[in-house]
Amino acid sequence: MQASEITEILNRPVSRELLARDITRLAYVAEDGTPRAIPIGFVWNGAEIVMCTPPNAPKLASLRRNPAVALTIDTEVHPPKILLLRGRAELDLVEGIPDEFLQSNGAYTMTPEQRVEWEAQVRALYDEMVRIVVTPTWAKMIDFETTLPSAVEELVNRRAERDA
């Protein structure tokens, strides 16, 4: 997929809405060769999806071995809006708490006092974290109004050709 196609998809209003959410599902291949899909907080910085995790998280060994990942960001309403992304995970060990971790948890409902307490607990727990950075190399947005899953698109097109 060309970079211009990815940019066009990611700049659509529905995609921008989904990229403003705070949870994605990260799919990767575990060390035992089986697939994994986990929910994880994220931030879209305009070019990359950034997720943060403790340095002892089991997924990191898997991502070092095989950095190919897929991400899904979606809604819980009908019809669903779904953004599918693929890319390669780059791992970056950082001291302290990455700003992206604090940003990715910013949408949860907390009073200002709860937020201060939560952040203090996080800073006391983690001396370092790993940033998982994914630059999309493939993207598809499905809204069931202007775009459909490829298998459904194929059926619609075949039916249209047959009925023409």
C-alpha cells in the first residue's frame, strides 16, 4: 500500500475520530507461535501509534522476535466503525513515564484529585517503560456506510454485475 493511500485513509473524519480514542487491540505472534490480541492504551501522534508497557511485559520478547503487528480501533455501536492498521513495532526503552502513557490514560473519568493520585502511583511504580511505536504500513477504515469489509464489497460488486 502506498504512503499516500494510508495518509488519505487516516485523514478521513471517521479515522480521525477513531484515532482519538484511547484503546486499541494489538495483535502479534507470541513466542510459542500462537496469535495474541490484547487491548492496550495508545496515542496517535499524527504519524505513529504509540503504546507503553512495563519493560518486563511478555509481549516485548515476542515483538523483538517478530515485530509484525496489526491494530484494530473500533466503536461499540451499530453500525460499527473500524480502523484496521498493520505495521512493525519499534521498541524504545525510556527512563520514567513516557508522556504518551499519561496521555493514553487521559480519557478515563477521574476527578483532578484522583488524577494526581493515579499519576503519583504510576510514577512510584515504574522506573522505566517501553514505548511500542507503530508506523502504519497498511490501513483500512470500515464504516458500513461508505466502506465495507473486502469480502462484503466483493459480494456487492458481483451482485451488481449479475443484476446489470
